Amino acid sequence: MKLLKLSSDNPKFKTLNFKSGLNILAGFQLSDADKKTYNGIGKSFSLHLIHLMLGSRLDRNKPKDKKILDFLSSFGTFFLDLVHENKTYKIEKNFAETHFIVNEDKITQTHYPSELRRIFIGNSFDSNVSFKQILNCFSRRYGSTYYSDALSQQGRPLQDYYQMYANLALLGINTELVIEKAEIKEKINKLEKARSVVESYEELLDDSNVKDLKDELQQLIQEKNDFIIAENYDKFKKEADFLTNLSNKARNDIFDITKSIARKKSSLEESNLIDVDLNKVKRIYDEANLFFDEKVSVRLDQANEFHTNLVRSRTKRINSEISDLTIQLKELEKDLADFERKRDLILKDLDSKGALEEYNSISERIRTIESEVRDLDKYREILNSFKADKTQLDLDNANLQARALQYRNQNQDYLEKVENKFRTIVKKFYTNHGGSLQLTETVDAKYLFNIDIEIPRDGSQGINEVKIFCYDFLLYQLRPELLNFMAHDGCIFSEMDPRQKSMIFKIAIETINDSGLQYFINIGQSSLDEIIDIDKKYNVLSDDEKSYIKESIILELYDKDPSAWLFGTNFG
């Protein structure tokens, strides 16, 4: 895979026209008087944009990614031209939309990664490693934790299984063993998650508990078999229930009649208080100098007589009703006493013999204990199965560890060859110190093998960056056919001394000449000056190599004005 051009339909964007070998994007200060830094002008983002064009994603939930996505979505359409196996490809991407276009074919974001793998990798490499993982290993961009360790190309923690798997595969390690280890480890993890539940089963499965339950079950079954239910129990029970209902109804009726009698007695008392004294009426009128004529006096006498007769009749009626209700009350009280006496006799008789409820309660308890025993038997089966599975997995794991050791022993020549390649690269940075790259078995990780990379002088300036560079070029030497393209961000120079910086370009140029590698890197002015000018002190680079480096600058960005930045404007 060779990059040809990175461009945009927005004329502000600075087009990158790539060459076959070395490609440098340089950031410069316009003058010594300018105090602005050339950081932030788009050097690092040039490589990041290549990754985005090749399927890397931005997460809108992250503020920084959202800012980038919003800017790119409004900037315009971007184009990445490539050639692979003598066929050219043009990738178009408008970040306001989710799909990609490859040679005018619209491809969804979901299917884009598999399409890139089909085009550029095919079936030539482990199908469990994605195109994005391969690109990250050979084109280490800036950000996240990509430059925190030689093995962190995916920006993931060092213990990440998929990141380690990709490294092992690129190193040529048998990944079938790694996959088998991951499967065993996954099963062990699932068993460990179930351990607390299984341990609770062990407490329940105490032998004394189970035996006590079974003893109780046998005793209850015997009691059930010996149990005698009273004859005509159901008939007597229904009769007792019927008498109870009659008793309740009688109590309600007694309550109602008692209240009715009380109301009527109250009405009777009120009637007796109503009496009209005609003499008082006449005296009142006399005092007011008003005189009844004879006819009026006769009418008042008649009215008084009518009222007296009415009250007398009402009193008689109420007394009669009270008498009737009193009779009913006594009859109900007699009935209630009779109902309760009969019911009590029935209940007393039933209590002297086995009742149906008691029989049913024994049967229900038997069912409950039988269910508990079945559950405990099931728990015992699960526990036994758990222990058997755990034992088998431990055996499988131990067997796999033995096979891993055997694999290392059988492939010692290959592993030494890989380590020697790594040491050869390291020795170019540190005379007589080649470091080591060892494959060791993990204690408990899913990926089976650790990759232990060490360079002497740990703690020296730039040691981690040198380790990253050497390891990345080792992977390329082992797998040049995968992409035949590499890239690094300029942050790799940050802690290096001038000699180390020059050596990076020395090794890159030698690899380009030997294998046709296309190498892309961005660099700041201070590092570039050290390589071109200060290198005279170390003589790492020949004059021809320095000239080649100058000629390989495909784009210059300047700090003074945003129009001279990668996007020709202030980012975001």
C-alpha cells in the first residue's frame, strides 16, 4: 500500500503529495523573533487524518473528538489516493455523513473496515487481526497512550488481550495456542464469577441438614399414612359454618332491633312533653287587651282536644311497636344462644378427632420438604459439576502452559532470530548494547505469552522512544508485505538527543533502499535543524542522506499565520 495524495475540495487545505520513499511534513517558525510555537499547526493531525480516512472513528461523547468532528464536518470533503498491487484507489470522506466512497462505490461505516482488509490485506494474514490494528502497528499516531510503551500501538492498556494478540501475531507466534488460552481463561473467569453462588450451595449442602430433612420427610409420610379423619367431617364442618353464619346474622339483627327500640323510646318521651294550656293562651291575649269571642274559644277547645287525641294515639302506637320489637329481641337472643350451643358441640366433637386441615397441612409440609430435597440434590449436582469443570480447566490450563513452554523450546531458533533482528536495530542507537526481546509465559493472562522488551540504560534520555522505534521497525522487517508503509508522529523525537534523531532517519533511509518502504513522519524545526546541522558532530548521516531528507519534505507548515497551517484556518 502506497499513499499518493491527501487533499480536500476546500482550497484552504494544504495538499500532501506523497513520494515513494521518505515523506516529511515539517513545521517551521518564520523568524527567530517569533515566539509562537509550531505546535498546533497541523503536523500531528496530518497522520491522524490519514487514520480517519482509513476507518478510525471519533467519539462524539468525548469533548475533544466532538470538536474535531464538528470542524471536519463543516470543512468539506477529503480525498485519499492510494495504490496497491498496481491498482489505484480513491477514498472520499465527508465527515458530515457516515459512509465512505471508494472508487465511487458507497460503503457504509459498518462494512468499511472489512472492505479495507479485503483490499489491502486479503487472506494473507491472521483474520483475527483487523486492518485498523495492523495500521496502528505500522503507523503510530499521536495521542492517547500510543507512545507510552512499545506494545501500546492500539492506545489500550498493556494487559489488553486484542492488542497483545496483534503483537504476537505480527511477531509470528503461534496464535492457536493464544486463542486456546483465551478460551480457557474465559471459562475460568465465568466459573470464578459463579463461585460465591456455589459456595452458598456448599453451606446448604451440609450433610446434617440434608439428613435432617430426609428424616423429617419420612416421619411426616408415616404420620400421613396413620392419620384418621373424623367420619362425616365435611358434613359437620359445613353445619358448623352454617350455624356460625346464623349466629352472626342473629347478632346483627339484635343490634338493629336494640337501636330501633331506643329510637322509639326517645320519640315517646318527646311526645309526652307536648301539652297546650289554653288558659295560658287566653291570659296572654287578655293582657294584650285582646278578647276572644265565643266562637274562637270553642275552636281552641276543639283544637286542643284534637291534639290531645293525636298524641294519645301516637303514644299508643309507639308503645305497641316497642312491645313487638321487644318480643322479637327476646326470640333472637334465644335463637342466638341455641345456634352457638349447637355449633360449640359440633366443634368440640371435631376437636376430639383428626381434622381435614391438619391432614392437608401434613401433606403440604411433605410437598415443601420434597421440593427442598430436590433443590439440594440439584445444588449438589451443580456443585459437583462446578468442581469437575474447575478441575478440568485447571488441568487444561496446566497442560497448555506445558505446551507453551514446549513451543518456546521447539521454536527457540526462530525466537532468537527475531530477538537478534531487534538487537541489531538497537545497537545502531547504543554501541555494544543490543537489549533483549523475550517471549515468556504469563502467570494468569488471557494472551498466554508476555513480550518482554528491554533496552539497557533504562532511565536514559529518550530510551522509551528508541524502544518504540526499534520495535516498530522490527515488526516491519518481519511483515514488510502487509502494508509496506510506516509512519511516526514527531513526538517520538521529544526526549531524544540529536544523535538518536539522526539515527531514526538513517535506519528509515536504509530500510527504504532495501525494501521499498514508504515512510511518513512529521517533525519540528528544532529537531530538523539538529539532524541537518548538529549531526556534523556525530556524523550519523552522510551528506547524500541529509540532502535526501531535505528533498523529502513534502509540505512545510508555518506558525505565523493560520493560513499557513494544515487546514489554512484556526482549527475548531
